[in-house]
Amino acid sequence: MIVDEQRRLGGAGLAVLLLAVLLPMMDSFIVNIALPTIAEDLGASGSDLELVVAGYGLGFTAFLVLGGRLGDAHGRRRVLLTGLVVFTAASLLCALAASGPWLVAARVLQGASAALIPPQVLGTIQAALPENRRPRAMSRYAAVSGLAAILGLVLGGVLVHADLWGTSWRLIFLVNLPLGIAAVLLVLLLVPDTRSTNPVGIDLRGTALLTATIVLLLVALNRGPVLGWPWWTLLLLALVPVAAITLWRTENRVVRAGRVPLLPPSVLTTPGVRGGLLLLAPFLAAWAGYLFALPLTLQHGFGLDPLLAGLAVVPMSAAFLVGSFAVPGLRGRLGDRVLGAGALVQATGVAWLLAVLLAGAPVWAVAPGLVLVGLGQALVVGSSQISVLSAVPTAYAGVGGGVLVTTQQGAMAIGVAGLGSVYLGFAGAGRESAFAVVLGVQLVVALAVAAAGRRAVLPR
């Protein structure tokens, strides 16, 4: 590992890195509250709104591992600066969008540039901090991840409601401009450059095939229900397993050639990794669909304005943050049983929300359910992340982290496209009824994960 020897990473530099990574994490959530306002202003269709959310995840998924390898080879500060500059420019393009497709394209670019940022932050922490300071730095990184959800959802509501200078929803993207410029200047001043002494090559073919697989599935799930499943959407669905199999075979050939693939088969077939990802992917897909439907239901179903809708999810976000901090201690006492317990907690919260909808209760009655859903999500995701990463062979530790985050982002993008289409398909019967269908799917997934966790799918 090569480090700029003139200076190591100080406390101020670490704060700058956390600011830099907060921006892309926050933008995963900030747009959700603004979706109804975006639809009204741009005349965007429901499928466009799905892609506004899922497109960001698509770009993030496709370029995450690639971003880490670019930083290893060309210097993490340089790639971090590139990511911040393009992310800021893409945010401006989002703010200037005059149509749904324009906003979708800008969001894909925003997600792709966002993917360059977290690997550089994590790599710099590992390379430029003494070993005894890394655990605290990583705990702060985890805290920022939880804080991003709270800030994104709440700030999205506040900014849309503020409507400063008539900017309406565009302000949620314009706010990234001063923050992005400040982050660039502070990175130049306070963050040392690091790079790997033995960088891993870039698997461009694997990256292209992974992107193609996700795009085929996203487009089919997004356009099929809207258009009545014409033949070409069914063809796209049929091509998904073909692309996935081609990706798998390509990655095996890369291994036989002595290179490191984008998604190493030896990592994916490790029992703990395979089991953990098989549980985590559907759980996150259901969560992403829920986060797409919740703000729309709060505003169109319960009649809340964007500010109140943002504030309504504070209990859920706060519970997620608390649960994230509690995971290490709980795992020390309960091990992987935390995963099953977390899924049961979320299932209880989802059942509460379903009861509120069926009873026609006032909107404030959803608060206990939101708390349980957020807490359960944190316990499942935090516990499964630890289990998966601990099962990754030491030689692939860095690549394993990339596989984990790629799976997370890909599952969430697919969840928005799939469950988003389900929600919009039932919206004609009322937003509350459509949300109940999404909650039903989420309940089934949570119970399945709880049952699988009890059968010790993950190694103990």
C-alpha cells in the first residue's frame, strides 16, 4: 500500500471523508419523499418514478467494484475527487430535468459517480490510519450510513416543503452543489493520497455483463406491467438467465486465466456467503419496494404534505440507527440468531401496519409499526453483513466487501422495479390497498427469512 508520507489522515481528514460518503448515501433516500411532487411537476408516469429510484441503484451497482479497483490503481484521492465532481454535476442535471426520462438518465449518472466514492473512503481509512484508530473510524462510518437514511428522508420533506425561490423538488438536488464543492476543496486540503502496491486488474467484461443482467430485469419489470407484457418484455425476462449464466462462465474463465474477476465464483459459493446473500437479497428487495411505496401512501393515501411525510418516518429511521449500533453487542450474546430475531421484529411491525390500514386508523397509529420495521431492518442487515464478511476467505476480503454491497444495491434496484410495479398496478383501488399488497409481500419475505435464520442457513 502506497501512502502520501507527508501526512497521514487526521481527525479533520476523516470528517471530510465522512462528509463525502454522506452525500451519495443520503441521495439513496432523499428522492423518495419528493416522488409525488416530481410526478406532478414533470408529468412523470409511475414507471418513470420507479426508474428515478432504481436507476440510481443501477448505476451504483454497476460501478461500485470497478470504482474500488480504479482507486487501487490510480490513487484513491484522485478517484474520490472524480466521483465528487461528476456526482455534483449530475445533481445539477437532475435539478434541471425537464422530463421524466431526463431525470432518470441523470439519476443513473448520479448513481454511477456515487459508486466511486465509498470504496475510496474505506480504502483510505484502511491505508492512512494506524491500526488502533481504524475500529473507531469504521464505527463512525457505520453511524453515517444510518444517519444518511434519517437525513435523506427528513431533509427531502423539509426541502420540498420549503420550496425556496420556487425550486420545489429541485432543491433536493441543488443542495448537493455547495456540499459537493466544499467536499472537493476539503479533500484536496486534508486527505492524503493512497493506492495499492499490487492493484487488481479491471474486469470490464464482467462489469458489462452484470450491468446487462440487471438492466434486462429492470426494464422488463418496469415496462411489462404498464404495457400489458408485450412480447419484447417477455423476451427481456427470458434473456436474464442467459446473461446471468454468461456472467458466471465469464468469471470462471477470468479465474482460470489467473486474474481477479468482478464477482469471484469461489467467494459466491462459500457456504456462509451464499447463504447470507440468498437471505439478504430478497429482504433488501422487499425493503426497497416498501420505501418506494411508503412516501406515496403517506402523501396520496393519508393526505400528508411532504414535510409531514418526511417527519412521519423519523421514528423508523431513528430505530434503524439505534438497531445498527446494537448489532455488535447483540451478536456477541446471540450470534447469528440476531438475524432471525430481527426478521421477526420486522414481521411484527409489518403486521401492525397492515392492521392499521385494514382498520382505517388515523395516520399517527402507524408509528409503532414503523419503529419495529426500522429496528428489524437494522438487525437483519447488520447481522447478515457481519456473517457474510466473516465467511469471505481472507485473500478475498476486499473483493468480498464489493460483492456484498453490489448485491445490496442490485437487490434494492430490482425491488423498486418489481414491487413498485405491483404497487402502481393496485393503486387504482386506492393507495392504502396498494400499500397493503406491498406489505403482504414484505411480511412473507420477513417470515421466510426468520424461518431460514432459525434453520441456520448462515454458519454459527
